[in-house]
Amino acid sequence: MKITAYALHRLHLKLPRPIGDSQVRFVDHWMTVLELTTGDGLTGVGFELQQGKPTPALAQLQSQFEYNVWPGLQGATPFGETLRIARPRGGNVGSATLPLAVETALWDLVGKAVGLPLYRLFGGTDPQVRAYASTLDFHLSDGEFRARLDAFKAMGFRAVKVKVGHADIRWDLRRLAIVYEVFGRGVDLMVDANEAWSPKEALYRAHRYRDEGFDLYWIEDPISREDYQGYARLADIPFTRINTGEYLGFSGKRRLLEAGGVDVLNIHDQIGVARAAAQLAGDFGIPVALGNTLLEIGVHLAASLPECLCMEYSDLEWNRLAKEPVRFEGGYAFAPERPGHGIELDRDALNRYSDPG
Ligand SMILES: [Mg+2]
């Protein structure tokens, strides 16, 4: 089974509402979709996202891909490509073109070649994963925020993550109160500050939220990603958990674990490195959780790992690209049983969002 052809698509998805946090605000998603085809007619699909600025025009994406990626893929077998352990050094660090799209498409091909959904290929036995609703709400009014919560409640979610980190702590407290109004106090409530605070401010806010009656399941990314000492201080807080790691590469995650600075390690992005990070976390006795993944493909990773607490769901526009998106029901995600990642492109949607630039 050899790779013989590829296709790239440049997409522009206008979001129905602004998403973001205490640091960023986005109203567009630019996505690159990669299709890899084998000589025996299988097609693997991968995705890459850019927020905050448009991707280069399709012609430029294509010439970069032709120059940097295609010579290594043409005629290659997907099995070897997915399992190779790379050791980037020097100028090779971080230089890959569309690494996530390429890896996702390759795993999709491997799953299809052996006739297994990815979660089973990775050794999982149960397609069901606990999921939490994530509102990405920092730029929404209270009314819009409440409407998002109502919609997630109607879908059956019993765990919710909301944005905090407003300069005025009363804003944070009001939003947390709205969550309790909609879901009741039984909800697993998580907050994400997206690095808004100093360690001291994070300690203060954690205590204030608790003193005001909010029982937080976790606090996510309270301080700068590489402040391992600061994270070690925060992980000592006994009444909540610290979730971080989202913004760190593999080495950063290792240093975080070594520092004792995390209670729930946030993994996502590329499957290979996420699996390695999850295994490393397990060695420290630390569970993992998955942040948002494109078209929710991370459900396969989550369903295959022994200590994955839950995965994030934000009901984003990218799910409109799937003929049959990953199913979320009753507060759980269900990994598709189709071979590969199981996400087949809806050609009408692909054409609708297509923007060669
Ligand atoms: Mg986050």
C-alpha cells in the first residue's frame, strides 16, 4: 500500500459568534484539509487549523507542500510513516509543513487499511468518553453565555468549562454564578484563565472562588506555561486541580511533570506525541484530558488511553465539514466505529467553505 496522490483544500469558516478567552478573540477559522490517496484506492483525510490570521493562498500552500512534504510521502507506506520516531534537532525543530494534517491523514489510512477505527487500533475497547462542554465565552454577553449553557445542558452535558481571567474578579464570579443557575451545583465546573495571572494572583483567585461558594473541578492554565516553579506552588492547592500543558511541547510537559506542577495534563494535537505524553504522565501517576481537537478526532485518542478523564467539546463550525460528525450525547462522546478516524468529508460543505485565497 503506497501513497500515490494528494489533494489540498484551503477553507475559510466564518464563526457564528466570536470565540476566545482573556487573551484572544477569533471570528474566523482558516483550515487546510489534506487528502492522501493510495494506489489501491484508499483515501486518508487530515486537518490543520489557523486562527488569528489567514493561511497563505492555496497555490502557496501547494508549492510548500510539494517542496517540503510530498517528496517524503510519494511512494511511502503509511504504516512506516506513522510509526517512525523522529528526532528533530537544530533548524529542523518546528520546521514541518502541515504536520498535524499529514499525521492525521496517515493514521486514517492505516486504520482503513486494517479495517479498524483508530481507538481500536490504539488498543481501546470502549468507544465512549466523558466529555465536557466548553463555551469559549469570554467575548459573549451574559445573555449569549447563558444561551450557550442552555444549549449544552439540553445536549446532556454535566460538566462545563468557562473562561475566567477578567481584570475585574466580579465579572468572573458573576459568570460562575450563571453556570450554577443553569446547571445547578452538581455540575463539574472547570475554569480556564489562559495564562492571565501571576502565581500570587492565581492563588488569590482560587481561594476567592472557593470562598464565594464555587467548587472547581479544575483551574486551567492559570499562569505562564513555562513557570514550572509557579505551577508546583499551585498544584499544592488541596481543593481543586491544576490542568495545564496545552501550550507546551513534549519537553515542556516532561519538565512540568518533573516539577510536580500539574494534576491533569492537557494533551491534544498530534496523535503520536500525545500518546507518548500520556504514557509519560502515567509514569508520574498523573491523568490526562484532551483539549479541543479538529473535527473531534481526539475522541479516538481519549477512548484508547487508560487514564483520560474527559475531552473538550465546543460545538465548532468545523463539525459541519463531516458527513457524520462525532456524536456527543448525554455528556459523552462516541468514537465512530468506521475504519480510520471515521470522518468522511461532506463535499458540499467543503465546496461551500473553500477559499483558494
Ligand atoms: Mg485552554
